[in-house]
Amino acid sequence: MSRWRRIGAARGGSRGARQLLPLSQLPPLHATDGQACLLSEAQRARLIAQLPPSLSLCAWELLHSTERDGCSLALAYRKLEKAGPTVLLVLDAAGCVFGGFASSSWHVSSHYFGTGESFLFAARPEWAVYPWSAANSHFLLGSPDSIGFGGGGSFGLWLDESFEFGSSGRCDTFANEPLAASRDFRVIACQFWGFNAMHESPHLPHESSPTSPMHAIGEPPRTSRHLSWSGDGSSASRRLMQRT
């Protein structure tokens, strides 16, 4: 099975990514308090091309963010446990933006869960996508004190219960390179985006979904990195970096 490595702007190639949508036709973003997505619209178009086709029509709903909701994994679980597929976006102290697509709802479990539709990606400074390698089925893992993508070697992406620290290493599940500039990183902001089929983009053509890969708590937030965001993902990240 072919695996992605770092993908340059002129190279392309993927596990069946669709043609990029014009920016004017991207599904809308729904978020309260005027928050911006950590991805630029160009980056979001690239990410949408990797999602299951059934989600490419759906509006994005900001389900949980550290800026708005506080830095509590327990609270995030309450919002995400019945949310279905989500995109996790992370901005770290080095200015890198990266994350993962979770094909199943996040919840506390003693076992890995999810499906082979899950994947990891890096958005800044360089775009890369790491789909399932088929080496194992360690897609998603949720515990009371952390969440993680991948396994076998290291977590491909791991965050602690306070959304303050994380790590990213090579894992067999996604055969990924580390997503951040260093293995261990400090988190500036996290966002969990869900998909709302009730608000589909009128511009996007419906398409049939190809065969999917094999399917293989709470307390109030303690802290909140409260920052004001505006503009696209790049300007949102800059404002966060400047005021943290």
C-alpha cells in the first residue's frame, strides 16, 4: 500500500483525494464568538479533499475550542462523545498547525477505536497527509487524562488532559513523520470541528462514497487561554501567538 510522506505543492498524490474545491464553494464554518478556523481556506480545501465524500458537503461546526470553552478534556468528551467524525486542529508554540481526522466519536475507552478513514495531517509550515498504513488498527484512543492518534512505536499525535502539552512521533498506524517541529510541544490552541449535514453547501456536487477501509467525564474547565480571533487561519494563529 502506498504511503504519503511530505507532499510538496507540485507533487500531489493521495489515497484517492478529490479535486480541490474553489475557495468560494467551501462548506461554511459555524462558530460562536467570531472565532476563526486555525486553517486557512486554502488549507481547508486540501483537507476536505481527503475526507470521506459523505462529509464534503457538510458545514463545519466548532464543537469545542480551548479559547472559547477552556482547557479541559473532560468537558471536551461531553461535547464530542456523540458528535461522530471530527477534525482536531492544534496550534503549537512554534507556530506549527497540524491535527487529525477522527472517523468516530471521541470517548473514554480502554481499547483503540475508530476506522481506517482516520488520518493525520500537517498544515503549517508544510502540508502533509498521512492516511492509514494498514500496519495495525490503532486509530484512536481516549483515556480520562489524554487522547491519542495511532500506535506502534509512538503516538502519531497525543494531547494531555489540560490541552497544554502534547507530543507527536512516528507511529506504525499512519507511517507518519512527526507533525510538530519537536517531538514534545506546548499547545497554544486546540479546536474540534464537527460536521452538520443539515447545513450542506449548495455548491458542492453529491458523489457516491467509495468502499470505506475496514472498521476495525466531566468536570468544568479549569483554565482558559482567552484570546480574540479574527480573519483566516493564518491571522488567527498570529494573534494567538502574539498574545500568549
